[in-house]
Amino acid sequence: MAAPLPVLFLSHGSPMHAIQPGAVRGVWESIARDLPKPKAILIASAHWETSVPSFTGAAEPETIHDFYGFPKPLYEIRYPAKGSPDLAFRSLGLLKNCGLEAQTDPIRGLDHGAWSPLLHMYPKADVPVVQVAVQTGLGTRHHLEVGRALAPLAREGVLIIGSGHLTHNLRDRGNEGTAAYALAFQAWVKQRIDRHELDALADYRRLSPDGVRAHPTDEHFLPLYVALGAAGENYRPERLYDGIEMGALAMDAYLFRAGSAPAN
């Protein structure tokens, strides 16, 4: 049996990263360059929230411009990747086999949480993409379970990506200097990830320094839990990027490989 593909967590940044990606562009490009080309991509985006896990089922998903007040060229971007109704159906079955209610959406397209990083990773749009929603009301542990249910896809040539943000407090963007709490939260999350302390990470709002300030709402952090769940118990983490933009928006990118847990 082929080795499973790694699982990714990406901070997708502002919609402007589609046309002005800055330093993170090289990271996104190198990920795609260094990995085997996947048969398909399953991406959990913070910008689609539903009551139960939902998968895009369209054969040709539209490019959704789910933002306002940006330059005109951003609205002219189309990411014409095919969908994969077969992958959506397979994903639906995996969740239902684990006792999780789920559904497909035959109309929903790809929002910028999906297409913005993929535009740089796979600019030819030649890998089919299925997007999965987050359920903000169901919490972090639910998303770990969703990821665990989807984990078999990594052995089937599917690249699983969680697309959110390591910190996401838009009220703090643009402040002078780098926010100390963003740096502290970055370090706390990395330590929990490196030590496989997923229970503590799931309780980040209570246990982490400034977790509530880092994420006034959960939705941009939940894709990380999908990725961690899909990575398996013995994942080997690699932080690929840790830049902070606009003073408080941490752009961390993680890659999780299957393997043995490191010795403590």
C-alpha cells in the first residue's frame, strides 16, 4: 500500500493574498512542488459554516468571491478546478460510518479560503477539489473527529488541507509592531502540536495565553483540528512558516506526516 499523503494546515490570509501573496507564496508553491501530485484535494475552509459537515458535490464548482471592498482584479479571478462528486460521496460515507451526520451540497462553490492558497499551489487548477464546511457551534473536538473519520483518504491519494488562521482577530490588525499575544499563542500552539497534546489544544480557549483574543470566534481555528484529526495519532509535525502580518495575524503553515511519535 502506498504511503499516505501528508496533511496540511494553512493560514490562508486576506483575500489579497491571491494577487499579493508576499513571502507565503513561496511556501505554498514549495509544498505542491515537493509533494506527489494528489488525485484530489479535500479542503476544510473557515469561510463555509454549516450545522452538520457538508461537502461540495458539484462537478464544476464556481469561484466564490466572498468578500467586499477589494480591488476589481480580485473579483475577476476564477479558479476553474473540477469538483469530484465521487470524493464528496466517499467522504460522506466515511463520516456516516463513524456516526457523524453529514451531507453534500450540489450548488456550493469554492470560497477564497480554498481557492486563494490553491491558486499558488496548483495554478493550473488541474487537481479536483472538494470543500468541506466547519461547524462553529460544535466545537474543537467535533472537528478532530471529522478529521479522524476522513483520515483514510490520505492513503487514497487525497491531499487533506485545513485552511484557516493561526490567529484571527481582525480588530487588532494594523496596530504598530507585532502583538505579543500573537507570538505567545503561536508558541503555545506549536508546543501542544509537537507534544501531541490534543486534549489541551482542544481546550485552548481556557488553557492558552490569550486564546480568546487570538480567536474571538472559533471558525478560523477549526480547520486545524480537522487537519490534526486526519493526520493520525503518531503524526510528525513540521512548521513550514510562522510569519505574522498586519501586527497580529499569524500565518503559520503546518505539514503533518504519518509516522511514530517522537520520544519525550
